[in-house]
Amino acid sequence: MRVALLSYRSAEHCGGQGVYVRHLSGALVDLGHDVEVLSGPPYPDFLDPRVRLTRVPSLDLYREPDPFRTPRPSELRTRYDVLEWLTMLTGCFAEPLAFSLRVGRLLRDRPAEQRPDVVHDNQTLGWGLPALRRAGIPLVATVHHPISRDLALELAAAPTRGRRVQLRRWYAFVPMQAAVTRRLPVLLGVSRAAADDTERDFRLRPGTVQVVPLGVDTDLFAPSAGPRTAGRLVAVASSADQPLKGVSHLLDAVAKLRAERDVTLDLVGRLEDGGPARRRIAELGLEDAVTVHTGITDEALAGLLASAQLAVVASLYEGFSLPTVEAMACGTPVVASDAGALPEVLGDAGVLVPPGDAEAIAAAVRDLLDDDAERARLGAAARARAEDRFSWVSVARRTVAAYEEERALHTSPSSRTAAPQGSSSC
């Protein structure tokens, strides 16, 4: 099958969606399919060399070091460029809408013999996508989790009314994503919890979203033959300043533990200079106890996870949590929040604590650090669960089954539901 995998931004430092694009595309090629990744910037870093990358340039309005920049007049070459800029000026995150329109036009303009057999959207869910189905191109979409959950958590943490207004404007693309999902008959979710939340928040019929969990490279992420470092904790939070990731609660727990024992934390993720996470580290006097790792390789991450005594996932919500599965594959016991899909992913191979409860995190970590036998038992159970349930080849096979379902549905004219006119998301 010729597969076009869409992702409006795909670099792995942007989070789990970039990891998903890299590993799924490679696994699909392993199964014999021809795969093209179409991505906006930042582009994927480490695609399988057998996967073709088509860059879909944008204005890249949120790039570092000049986010929310004003583009030069010469950059506004198409109507999509103008729309992207005007959407940003309203305060709304512009990339999903603009990317969907650009990539939709690009694929529709191809000669019929060069079009993909199926398009797989990686949570862009913009107005440009339903037009692909109307043009005769089958379309499947993955919803990792409804972004409405991010909005709710950020609103709860917002200190002022002005900040809440800003957040509502930034997340004004979410109703567009909800409306687009209602026009696509084949949707994938990465966990039952995320699928249920998507159906609830986006007003879909129960059972609409099929569950295809994510995978892990169990050869790379594996237990180490060397000893683990006493008192060493590791946490992975791609955007550590987002309230969703619960990093402030984790840091509070580390401070409590530091009062009684020598505990260190390796925090993998991107922290803004002067942002909430760095401020909290300074307020708690944890500069010598917390080491921040940004933009590290998979090999380095696997080494950190395999050398730690415990992994901690303090997120207030997760649609799946690849870092949890990667820690499990390394045989590292996990302390995780009882939130979102984390109980579903972890099963009985870790310890769950109430979300946002620093005392509970500290108590669970303390108990496990003091119990060598329980750590060994949980580590072995975690490794076995990762090997049994989470493999990228299995993910790819189940994803292909969804492609075949959509291609069969697409032969029926009644399945081609109409998208609304217009292209505004905000």
C-alpha cells in the first residue's frame, strides 16, 4: 500500500507524536508498505532511510528564538500563508489549520497514479483533510488524546482572568478538531481511556474510536547489565512547563525526599529559561539535585532509564505515555499518577498515586527505595508487560487493518460525508 503519514510538526523534542511518526513509518515499511511522511517544521530528525520525507513549509511562526514573529511581506506567498499569519494574530495556534490546507491541496493536485492509497493523519484534524475524502483519497486519523483536556488543566492552573482569556484563544482550534473527527469514519486512539475521552469531548458515538496502543523498541529500551544508581530517579516530560505534566508536584516530592535522604532526579524535557519548572527548582533549592536533559538521543534516554532506581510519571493526564512504556521496557519500576491512560498502560507493574499529590509521590518513592525485593518484582513485571503488549510491528499490523477498513468504506458513496464550507478554526 502507498501510505501518506501526515504530521504538522514531527521533531521528537515536540513530544510523543514525533516518536510515533518515526517508529510507525519504519514498522510500516518493515511490513512491505511504501511510506511517505509529509511534515511541517520542525521536521522529523531520524526517519528510517526507506521512508520518504516531503517537507511542507510553513511560516514557522513559533520557532525559536523568535516565536510569534511578524513575517516579512515576501514570505506571504499564498493564501495559506496569509491565513496562518492572521490566525496567529488572533491568538489562536495556527499550525493545524494551515498545515491541513497546504497538505490537502498538495495531495489533491497530484496525478491520480501518484496519489497515496491511504492518508493517515497524526492529530492535525484541520479543515483541509475532509476534502481529501471527497477527492477520493481514503483517510484515517489518530487522536492521541483530545486537546480539550490540556485546555481544561491549563485553565485550572491559570492565575488570572487575562491568562484564561489567552488560553481560550490559543486553544480555539480544538472545536475544529472535534468537528473534523465527526467527518471521519475511521479513527484511532492510543488507549481506551484516550478513546473514551475523545468520544466524550468531541461528541462522537461510543465505540467510534478504535484502540491501537503505541509501541516501544524493546531491544534498545532494555535492562542494563550494570548496577543502578542508588537514589536516582528519572522523569520524562517533553514540555515540562505545561501543568499537564505535573512537574511542579514531582519537584515538591523530590524536595520532601531530599530532607531525609540523598535523592537525585534526571528530568528529561524542555524547560523554558525563567519558566515555571526552573523557578520551582530554584525556589526549592534543588539546583544540585536535578539534572535537566534536553534533546537527548534514544540511546541516551535508554541509558538514563536503565540506570535509575525508579521512574516517576507525575502527569495529571496522559492519553498513553510512551516514557512510561520505555521505562517499563528497561525493567525500571514506575511510580505514576492514577490519571488518564496511565493505569491502563502500567497495569500491575508499578505503583499508582493520586494525581497532583506530592506527599503521595514522595511516600511511594520512599517505600520502593527502601524495598529492594519489591523493586525487583515490579521491574521484572514491567519488562514482561512491555514485551508482551507493546511492539511497533504489532501496532503497524493493527494500523494497516484500519487502513483496509477505510478503503473498503470508501467504495461506498454514502461514506463520504461533507465538510462545512469555509476554513476558519478560530
